[in-house]
Amino acid sequence: MSALLRLISVVCSLILLLSFAMFAADQARHGSKTTVARIAAGDDTTAPASRQAPAKPKHGEFRRAVDGANDKLVSPFDGVVAGNSGWSRHIALLVLGFLVFGVGIGFAARYAATRGL
């Protein structure tokens, strides 16, 4: 039982980490493209550019599967996390997910191992 709980904890933590890493890569790529476009246009103002709704990126099946699993894992925390920033929302959901699935289930696995379950 403890080995199964440990495996579940590790898999859930990896899903959370992988999904966040892919989100961060997307954000960095978008920021880089925005900066290059500003430089090319000769825009040297420090005022933020008018934001258009970014086109929804087309992700592969693996990315959709990881994001879907991540969404299922963090869905209980949606009501707890508030914020307009994508970064703050993703970081808060990541921390809460790690607390529950990494620390919480990991603790349950260690507890089950000491009890011989």
C-alpha cells in the first residue's frame, strides 16, 4: 500500500511540475516574441503595449493530456485561488497541488509504511 501511495505522489507531482514548466516555456516564448516585435517596430516606450487576446496555441496530444491531468488535480483549489495574473494563479495552484499530492500523499505513504500497510 505504501509503495502505491508513494508512486501516486510522485506521478501527481511530476504532472504538476511538467505542466507548470510547459506553461512557463509558453509564457517566455510569448514574451520574447512581444519584445522582438517592439524592437522591430522601433517602439522604445516603457508603456505596456495594448493587449490583444493572444491566439490559443495549438498543442500536441501529449501537452493536452498533461494539461488535462493537471486541471483535474488542481480543480479542488480553483475556488481558493483568486487572481488575474496567469503566473500568480499557476504558481498558487502548483504550491497547493504539491502540498496535497506531494507532501500529503507522501506523508500518508510513510505513515502506511511504518504501520505495515
